[in-house]
Amino acid sequence: MVIGSSFLGNDQRFHRWWRTRRLRAKRKIPARVILRSSPKALERKKMGQEELRQVKIIKSKIFFNSLVWLWRDKVAFITLKENLFVVVIESRELSETIRAMFETIWNCHCPNTEEA
């Protein structure tokens, strides 16, 4: 599960790092992603099926350049704009909290989300 921006920065490191999505799809690992509305987010939504990714887009006035990845009992906070910075926390309690927040947004049928 991913919540975040579709911004990748201009540094080549970000583009190499983002290629992990193809590796994930090749390994048949599906993903659900919530992105802030942008042209890149719409592009990611269009490519979603071929990359085993469901995408929901949220309309937000708040601009952010980071990601939150969630898997098993791990949560990763990742910055994208300037210096790549990653913090991974392994905690069942924290991952359950972030997962509940993700599911709340994912299942919201409110006017500020676009269905995948």
C-alpha cells in the first residue's frame, strides 16, 4: 500500500529507485496506491493494470513530495523532492494504525477521490 506524491524529482537516483514497481509487478505482487491529483498521478493510474496497481487519486490543496509505503509490519517514509531519505519502521502497532488510515481513505466514497 502506498500513499503519496507521484513526483519523482530530477535526480537519476529517483528514476532507478522507482523502477522497483516493474520488479514488483514481475513478481506478481499487487499494489494499491493513493496519489495526490496531478498529471503524473493520472498517468500512473492509466498504467496501473499492466503494473498490477490499483490507483485512487485524491484532490488535495496540500502539496507533498513524499511517500508512505506499507507492507507486512513495516512502514517506510520516503522523501522525493531533493535528497532521497528513507525511514523504515518495523512495528505491528504502527503498521496497523497506518493501514487503518489507508483503508479509511481507500474506502471513502467522498467527492474528493477518484475511483481506480
